[in-house]
Amino acid sequence: PLFAAVLDRGLLLRGANADIGLVRRVSREGEAALPAPWRERLAAAPLPAAAQASLDRDLVDGHCGHLGAARLPAMRLAQRLRDATMAQAMLDAGGRPAVLVAGNGHVRLDHGVPSLLRRLQPQARLLAVGFGEPDWQVAGAPYTHLWITPAVARQDPCAGFSMPPPRPASAPG
């Protein structure tokens, strides 16, 4: 329904995520797999230490504590690549209002797309809406707005989760 409403109004709709093959290569190989234009874009908007620590915690938590320290820098870079491609899609709107529909991690003010947009286009007006259940830690939420949703009963997403072993950089897929 969201996308139908956009299209019904004749508004531009486009995908903004990074190519999954590139994201996988970067998550395995790190900076060596990152194309120069994206490397330059991310170098122009480095994360402050506190934001990097927050992103690292989110990545480790998002992988149920199984993301080892050796893999963390490449996974952080893959997340930053995704954020950079989404930020570029917003910039490509040419100054017209644009809406990014993405997960909470990508819309965080401290290390997500808004942090890149603030560096790359400081005059841009930004709103970042995070969605969370009532038991969320609301104080200090890294969004301009927090939308509290009804709680949903679900199984523990970490039950039975394990990380696959690292693959050699030359492995396909």
C-alpha cells in the first residue's frame, strides 16, 4: 500500500540499497573490495568514535553476539556502504523532498544515513523516524521521532543462530 500510494501520486520511486554482491564482497574482504568512489565518499564522512562504537554494538547484537572482532571492521564497512548508497539516492532527488523507507539501523542519526547526509549536505532538513515496541529504551533514542508500535509476541531471533565461517575472498557468492 505504501508504494501504491507513491505511484498513484506520480511520485518518483526507486530502490536505494547497495548491490548485494558488492555488500557481500565488502563484508568478506573489507576496504579492498570497496570501489574508489564509495571509499572517497565514506572517507569524507568518517564516524566519530562514539558513533562507531554504537554501530559496532548494533552489529554484534544484530548477529546475536556471534560476530567476532576480526570480522567486525568489514561488516561495519558493508553497513556504511549501504548507508552511503541510500544517502546518495536521497541526494539524487535533486533537492526535491525525498523519503527513505529503511530499517531502524539505517535511519539512526548517529551512524546511519542521516549522519552521512548531514556531512554531505549540511543544509538539508532531516527527520528520522524509528519504530519500536513499548519496552524500548525511549530516552536518548537516536531518531528525531520515535513511533511506538504494539508489542508482538515472537520467538527469540537468536535461538539457534550461528555465523557461517568466514569464506576465502575468492569464493563465489
